[in-house]
Amino acid sequence: MARVRYLGGEPATVPELGGRIVQPDEIAEVPDERYTAYVMQSTLWEGIEPPAGWEPPPSQQEEPVEDPPEKPAARKSSARAQREG
């Protein structure tokens, strides 16, 4: 079993742990196959002891998007063209 620390500010009931109430800063054992699901919720859980052979998932950050090329400035119509139209 892997171990995680609960970071929440109030006690929480965790259905996956049999409905057990977990206290703030408490370390809880979780099923190895569910470890990633806990540590991905980084505002609530901190990984303490990952399961054997566990590798972190690839970064969830997207690569920066290049700025699109500048569009040519819109042509201003002359006052003459507006009068003729």
C-alpha cells in the first residue's frame, strides 16, 4: 500500500478508504493502483511513499504556443471610395 498525506484544512470522509474520516496532516495508506489519483489532487494530497516501481505521469503542462504570424493591417478605404459607394 502507498502512503499519502491529507493537506485539507478540515477532516474529510474518504469513501474509497471505507468511509474513513481523515484528519488534516494525517498520513493514510491508499491502494497502490490509486496513488496517482491522490497525488494529482495536489491541493488535497501529498505523496509520501509511492508504490514500488511507480513513475510520475508526464507533465500536465502544455508546451508554449507560438505567437501566430502578424496579420497584415486592414486597408483603410479612402474618403473618395466611401463617397462613390
